[in-house]
Amino acid sequence: MGIVKAVSLSGSHIFSKLNQDHIQLLAGLGVLGDAHMGETVKHRSRVAQDPTQPNLRQVHLIHDELHDELGAAGFKVLAGQMGENITTHGVDLLGLPRGTRLHIGAAAVIEVTGLRNPCPQLDRFQTGLKSALLDEDVNGNVIRKAGIMGIVLVSGEIRPGDPIRIEMPPEPHQPLERV
């Protein structure tokens, strides 16, 4: 089990999101009041490609341990500053398979859809941050460390300190890919 470290949202398409004392997740839509809320895509690049695509990026989660890793590399990044809605602690987000369900707080459930692909906006926030969020495994495969994306299955309020329970999908597990 992990915990929620911070929750954040922004009603406009700005890079960083503001920390809140709570956020409300709405089934099938995302975070109430967030610019990325909706049944269809809201990320500008994806809207330009096809605005009718389903929104598989309703909620963005980043593990707090990433902030520590980035701090050790000389970056100063706080919860919400890379655009995430939920900052977690104690959950290996990047190691979860697609379809994992995260039960957060008293009621909310998020289904993991894939990885966030680090974008050029990261370097506008702090020079070199995009490449700090990309790595390679021993086989030369790209590792994306900028968090995961999900959809809201069950509505609920989320606050810092709320527990996170992980429900794995049936096997065989499918690795996360960028969405």
C-alpha cells in the first residue's frame, strides 16, 4: 500500500498544477475543475490529431520518489509542478501493468492506462529535465519516468494522506506503453 502525498489541479492548460487540500474524481471524466477533464482527449497535441479520441489521460500520477531522484541530479521539482494531479509515495507506478486499478481514499478508483511521454515543456520548466526523465534499460529500450496516466472508474474525493490500494489485473500482464 502507498499513500497520496499531494493532489493538484489547474483549470487552464498551464504546465504546473496548483496543490489543493483535496480533489474530486468523476467517473469517466477525470478531475473536477481540471483542464484535462473529459470523455475525449483534452491534451492539445492529441486534440489536434483527433478530438474524438477517448481520453485515456484523465488523471496524471507521479511517484514522490521521482522528486527525490531529480533532486539528487540537481533539479528542484515539487508536487504538481510537472503537471500531475496525484503525487504518490510507496507505489512503484512505473512497474504497474496496464489495467491495474488504484483504489484511493474511501471510494475513488483509477484504472492505469499507460505512461506519460516526457514532452519539451519539461525543458522550458527546467533545462535538461526532459532527458532526466528518460533512460534506457540493458536492452536499449526507452524508460519513461514522467509518471503514469489513468481513467476514473469510480468517483471519489482524494486528499493527501489517503491510502492507495493496488488491484492487479488478470494475467498475463501487459506492460505500460505511452498514451
